[in-house]
Amino acid sequence: NATRILDLYRHRSYAKVGGGNDYYNREHTWPNSYGFPDDGGTNYPYTDCHQLFLCDVGYNNDRGNKPFNDCGAGASERVTDANDGEGGPGHSNWVNATYWETWDGRMGDVARAMFYLDLRYAGGLHNVTHAAEPDLILTDNPALIVSTGGNASVAYMGLLTVLLQWHIADPVDA
């Protein structure tokens, strides 16, 4: 339906409207605080559409800048809506104090967006503008995943092994 969006985490259908609404906003799958928080004209990862998804405001706030991982027992459930035969009961996101687990219908999409960023942004200079670009690296080491406080030459996100599992568990849609 060209007049509606289906958000990333809640799987809710919203009327398509311009910016500044109270329902959905822009989700950076690689949180910009991990390597590229300063939005400038040559900060390409910040606005790279391959990692940006429309997302329910509340669910985006719940995710915050948490790395991706399977949350396990004790996590809080963030349910999805049923739409076009996907989502609904039994297909939830999970969150704890440290991690965010994306629901089974979108976990592969999130993983592939993260892989793209790792491959696309490998440091060096942009081939046209010659602006410095960060080296974005997926890792399994949570100690490396830290807020950079400004644009960084190297930044980490994860968890790599979990994202690989998510990619396999949720193949590319037809």
C-alpha cells in the first residue's frame, strides 16, 4: 500500500506522512553514537539509506543504541502487530539492559544492513569527495562497542556471530 509504511520493530502499519510526526521516526540500525554522531554533509553513514528504517518511536527508544543479541530469560517483550500473515503473537522483539533482539520476521533484514555497513565503510577517503570515512567493524567483543562521542575513524557494533545466525534464520524475502 503506497500510502502506508510498515515499521521495522513493531510491524505496525502507519499512514505515510512527512517528518516530525509522533508515530514513527528514523532508526539507525548501526547507532550513530557508535562512530558517526555528528550529522554533516560528508558523514555518509549517518544518512546511508541501506541502514535506515522507519520505526515506531517507542520501540526505537526501547532499542536505543543497544547492540544486537539473543536476549534470553528475563528480557522484556516488545510485541509485533500481525500484518499480511507476519508478526503478531509469538513474533516479538526482546530487550534487556544490554541488548536488543529483533523479531524473527526482520532479524535477517537488520543483519544484512549491518553487514553492508561493515563492508561499505572500511575507512579511507570517499572516492568522489575525498571526505574521511569511518571503518565500521562488526565484532563479538562487547568491550569494543562503545559510544565514540564524535565521528571516529574506527567504530564497532555487534554481535557478529548473532547477526550471522539471524541472516540464516531469516532469508531474503522474495
